[in-house]
Amino acid sequence: MIAVVEKNWKKLISLIVIIVAPIVLCAATNVLSQTEVSEFSQPKELKSESGTFWYHPHKHGMKEQSFYLVGESKIYYEKITPDIIKQDESIVLIHGGAHTGSCYKTTPDGRDGWAYYFAEKGFEVFIPDWPGSGRSGYVPLEKINGKLVVDGLLKLVEKIDGKVILVTHSMSGPYGWKLAELSNNKVVKVIGVAPGPMGNIQKISEIIKESDKELTINFLGREFNISLDNPFVCSEDFVNRKLIGENSKFFPRNYTKNYFSSIQTIAPYLFYERFNTKGSQLRIDDISKLKTIKFLVLTGTDDLDHPRELDEQIVTFLKDNGVNADFIYLGDIGIVGNGHMYMLEKNSTQIADVIYDWVLNN
């Protein structure tokens, strides 16, 4: 009898172990998962009056949120809010062609980007993707032009509480000039980093040959083929010469593959406008609206499409029309060797310091 009871107890204990062990293991796993959420910044879906967004606790303790603004010019943007907001203005970082806002968040070699730099300085930072680009979602190619991009960015600028500083790069330069005109009640400073000019002063590119859906243009002595049906795909040569820069001393070349993986296509009409083909580049219609805003154009020494004299013309145009504008040529302050992607190069923090000092002093 005792033997039977003992045998039954052993069976019962074994059964309990079988049932309880997975529960204990699951609980332990949940505890571990909670630790991983905290440590590795797993995003959490939250709800707000403006819709669904994602909250990312960053390693620096900053709050990161992701939003969508819907409509024809729908736009995705991220917002980084520091623990303590020390600055009166917010900063909007606008990417250039073939990129998304992610170029401001991290570098190819894994360093924090300008978004976190400015957030650590106490700014609330907004990082959009152009309408029709990146995470902003699909828009038919024939509808994507500079006006659509500006309309989407304008919705974001007008939504931000308080005054705004725009930082544009390259192809987004004209979008920044136009946004300043359209929202001069909100925008107080514009920093153009190797920016494209406004259509008012950009030379119209020579058309070498043209058909209904394709054309070849001459831009600064180089030929470009533009298809109006298909997006422009950046070749390896284009990335190396134009974006990285053959003479760049600062691009992290050991991580070029990481950079290549981030490159986007460019919608055909955006590419068309970039060269001011047939006078298509965005223009400033009422330059008097820029007189309440301060402008900076920042240019490096080894940027293929941005020789000093070309970018300096933007500042000359603004000053000639009574607008407060400064020009900083990095070579004049001892920074020599930057290609085109200043925010990704190994001295990106040094260049961010230059921008920050200008913002503080203006």
C-alpha cells in the first residue's frame, strides 16, 4: 500500500513539474523581454488624438515618436523630444534626393546623427520623409513634384508649436526657400547645407536631345538622362562621385556598403526640376516675405556640384534683395575635405557645431 501511494505521489509530482515548468519559464521569459524592451528601445504602439504613433525610448533618455500626416501630400515624420527642452525653436531636418530622414539619425559607421546632436542641445527635432519617399508611402510618380513635397512639409511646419528652424540639404534647398516664403510667420531661420538654389537664379540646363518621355541635359558639364516615366536610379558611379565624393577625406569608406543600402530612387519630375529643366525649379514669388528670416548657406571644399562660387550666389541674391543671409565656406574656417554628405562624414559633429554656433549667434 505504501509503495503504491509513493508511486502515485511521484507521478503527481512529475505531472506538477510538467505543468508548472513552462509557466515559470514563460514568466522568466517575460521578465527578460521586459528588460530587453527597456535596454534595446523596442517601439510601443500608442494612440493619441492625432492617430496612431510609435514611441521609442532612446538610449539617451529622449522620447521618440513617429507620425503620419494624411492627405494627397501625405507625410511620415519622426519627433525627438529631449528630457528638457532648452531652446525656443524646433528644428526640422529635411533630407535631400536619394535619401530619407534616416540620414539624420545615424551614420554608416553607426554614430548618432544630427537629429540626436540637436536634441541633446535642447531642441525638439522633427525628421520627415518627403511625400512619395521612404516611409511616407506610395504616390504615383507623375504626381510627385516640388510643389507636392513642399505642400507636405508645409503641413508639418504649420503643425509644430512655436517657431521653426529649417535645415535643408542638397536637393531640398529649393523646398526650404519656398517653405520660408509660405510660412514666414513660423520659420525664423533656414540653414541650407550644400543647397540647391531657387529657380530665380538657377541656370536653365541645356537640353542636348529630347523625345516625348526622355531627355538628355547638360548640367555643370556632365550629361544626365532623364526618363519621365521611371525614377532615377543612382548608379555606383553617381553615388561615389556625387554623393560620397571622390576627394572626400571624411566619408567612412569602410562602411560604404551600409550607405549604399540606404540609397533611394528619385521621382522623375523631382530630378527634372533639380536641373531647372525648362525653368521648372521652384521660385520665390515674393522675396519680401523672407526679410523676417535669417539664412545660412554652408558649403564644403570637395563637393562636386557645389563649388564655392555657385552656392555663394544664393547668399548674394538674398542680400541684394534685403534679406539677412550668411555664407560659410568650410575651408575658410579650417575644415577641408568634405564631400557632399556632411551629416554622415566622420567630422559630422564638427560641422554640426558650426551650425549650432551660428544658430545661437543669430
